[in-house]
Amino acid sequence: MITEQFFLYAGARYDYSDIDSLITVVTRNGEFTDEFSQEISDYASSFTNATYSDVVKIVGSSGIDGWLIKVAGDDGNYIG
């Protein structure tokens, strides 16, 4: 049971519910979230069932951040 979700950034604590509309959660427990999996599917249907580790193998660990940003912004909206 999850009782609390929050982020710590630069020493400040943010409740998830307060920043949910401002962020896109990409992974949870080492796998893509359902929301981001849909972003990936919209970006490239050949990646529809790709896991996070699959994508890292394809684009490389040095390229993963750039690829994730590209996928997130492909629809013109990096958040959501």
C-alpha cells in the first residue's frame, strides 16, 4: 500500500499531487509507466512493447536521456 508519494529536489520536498500536472513520470520500478508507454507507441509503433532495458540497449546509456526527451516532446507537449 502506498501511503505517500513525494519528490525531493534541491533540498525541497514536493508532494506528488502538487506537481503531477507539471511533470511526466517516465519510469516506475525500472519500467516505463503506462502513460509514457503510450507516448512511445504514438512516437514509433515499432517500440510499442519495448521495455526500458530494451530501449537502453538500442539507443545506448549515453543516448537514453535525449531519446526520452525527443519522445516526450514529439507531440508538441513535453508534459502529458
